[in-house]
Amino acid sequence: MDPPDSPPRWIETNERPDWLAEIVDRLEENPDESRPAFEALAGLDDETRTSVAEALSPFADREGVRLLLALLDGGLRATPAIRSAEESRAVDRLDPRIRRSLVTEVDGEGRATIVIATVDDLGRQLTAAFLCDVRRGLLDAIGESDEGDPIDVGLFEEWESRAEGRAVVDVPELAARLLVGCARLCSPEIPKPALDWLEATLGSSGFSTNPGATLPGPDLDPVANDRIAESAERILDACPDWLDRSPLTRELALEIALREGSPAPDPARDAGAYRYLFEHVFLDRLDLYARMLLWMGWLWRASGRDELAESAFTMAGQLSDHQYAVPSHPFTVAITTRSLRAAQPSARLSRS
């Protein structure tokens, strides 16, 4: 499957070399080969990859080649051959259009759901719910397809009811770009159900793993240092299920309860417990919390809650910086206190 090291002569002569035939045939037989093919081409220089993409473009009507071209899209779409192929395909089939979207808040383990409902040019209603993880990307997807009008979005309504107001509804750019961002986190490949529903709902040109398709950086002002502790509390008030429920947290909560007569955990009095819990639990979760905060920042910004968004973006930036990886950081102190406090009743019950 190895392509040549320089633009080959068959681009001008329209010959079909052995390696091109092998790529096309293998992708036609198994479209899932698009990801390994992309990884094999990723190490080549831009000029050679452009030549490969131009050679593949006449076969873009085949699913596997179309998927490979979408993966190569990051720097190659501007070339005339690719642009021409995309425009000619657009004549035959318009990409689906997002009619409704829903993005839920992330839970305490960094998981959320994105639901989009689209209608394609044939009038088909497509609705898909994607299970997302801020570390691992897209985990799974389910979907449904309905014909004709009126549009019945049963799956969408089901998830809207489940969210109980803890979601942003009908901000399609947020939903689409978070989906693309999650797709880029998948390793080694996007799970097939998720990939299939991405293609079905966002379309071949609407879905791309191109980094430029992800959300832009936040442009809100950072929170001042003297407001960080207050901001941490406000974030956790808004996300009450962001608690650590590990056995170690329950153990330390019980120890504090027995030693101190079950008062609220105190970061000054119980400094040793806080430090131990940070070193054995929270230090490894700082990256997770940073990603959860970014997700929530975009949700809050989309819903007009700019003050919370500002706090989330600032906190995410700090937790991503090694100098803030200390047990005394206000966010770490706040989430440790809340986790110990929540664990105390169950700790006492399990002891008795």
C-alpha cells in the first residue's frame, strides 16, 4: 500500500498504478481500512499526499475512498482536483442539515451525550445520540431514521427529557464541533457505530477530523486570582455530581468522622488527609477535570452564562499547568472537601 515518494507520472497519463488499485480495491471491500490507510499516508510530505488525494478523487463515490478523503481533508481540500470532486458530488447529494441539537453537561467522570436530528435532501429524518468521553472521545452511538413529514424526533425528545434542563438545546455549531473534537480523541479509531452515524447525520463534508473544525479558543477575560476560590465554589455548585467516590475518599472521610466527631472536613485541620488524597487520587484526575471544565465552559457560553464560562476556562487553563498541580489549589481544595463531606454518611453506615 506504499505510495511513491514523489508525484508519479500516472497523474498526467491517467494510468492506474498497482498501489492505487490496491488502495481503491481494499477500501471498497472494507471501508474500515480508511483509518489505517490514512495513518500510512500521514507520514508523507504534503505534496505527495496531495498527489495521492488527487489520484483517489475520481473514486470518491465509493464509501471507503470517501472516508479516506475526509481524513486527508485537513490540508488537501483546497487543491483543485479535490474541490472539483467535492463540488461534483454535492450536485448528486446534498449534505444533511441539522434541524435540532442537544449537548448535555458532563458528569463527574467526564461523560456526556450529544444528540443531533437532521433532514437530508430526500426528506429523511435522521436522529443520533452519541456517547462522549472527554478523554477517550466517542464511545458509542445509537440512531433512528424516519421518512417524510411531519418530523418525529422521538429519540431527541427522549434525551431532552432525560437531561432535565441540564443541556444546551438547538445550538448546532456547538454540537457539531464538539462531535468533531471528540472524534479526534478516538484511538486507535472511531467505533464503527459512531462513525456510521457521524457520516449519516453530518455528511461527508460536514464531518472531518481536521483540527480547524474544532471549537476556537475562548476569548473571555480570565478570572482574577483573588476570585479563583469563589469561582471554584460556583462551578461546583453548578456541577454537584463532580465528586470523587473512590474507596480511599470513603476511608479518609470515615477516619475524619471518627477522629473529630464527624464535623465537616477542614483543609487546615485535616491537611494530611487532603495531601494524601491529592497525591493518590486527585493528581491523576487534574487533566480529566481540565477537559470537563472546557466542555462546561463552552456549554455555559452557548447558554449565555458568561461568568460561569469565564470561571471554567480560567480553571481549565490552570489545571493544565504543572505549577498549579498542588493540593492547595482552590479547585482541588473545594472538590476534595465536597467529596469527603459527601462520603461521610456512607462511611459511617458502612462502619456500623
